[in-house]
Amino acid sequence: MRLSLLAATSLLIPTLAKAQAAAQQGPSTIEMLIMPMGFLLIMYFFMIRPQQKRAREHQAFISALKPGDEVVTSGGIIGRVKSVAEGFVNVEVAGDTVIKVLKSAIEGQSPKAQAATTKP
């Protein structure tokens, strides 16, 4: 009995040593790259892609500006477009008051104009 216990122990020790060495080795390179790639993929679909879509829509809105459109500037000024130049828009804010605004400072349509375009 003593001999068989010694033989079993001698067979078990190398197996345990191999398992312990494998556990100390750690994850492979591919396993380490899976998690960051997953995070990047999630960030792309939930943050980057929607922002690019909004930027394209805003650029299309800016390029389609025409006299008579009601707009809101990034400063919160609401007015009606009088004329459109290459990089600027003349916006009438009250009566005969016309201000010159950069096209990039136009945020979007005025709330009144948005309500009118969304109603069927």
C-alpha cells in the first residue's frame, strides 16, 4: 500500500506542477486584446457614429440655408435669414436690425420653424 501511494504521488506531482505553471503564465495576447477591442466597438456605435451623423445633418442644413429661413445661432439669437454669402449669413433679428453671423454659428431651425416642419 505504501508503495502504491508513493507511486500515485510521484505521478500526481508533475501534473500539478504543469497546471500551476499554466496558471502562472496568464492570458494570451489575443485574450488581452479582446476586451479593449470590444470597448472600442461599443464606443464607436454609441458615441462616434451618432456624432458623425449629427455633424453630417448639420452640414446639410447649413448648406441648404436660404433667405426666409428662421434660425437659431449658437448664442441663442433667433432670426430670419436675409441673405447667404460664402461663409456668412445675414440674419434679421428685429425690424430693420440685421446682424452678420458665421455659418458655423448657426445651430439649427428656430423652435417655431421646427414645429411647423414636423406637423403633417
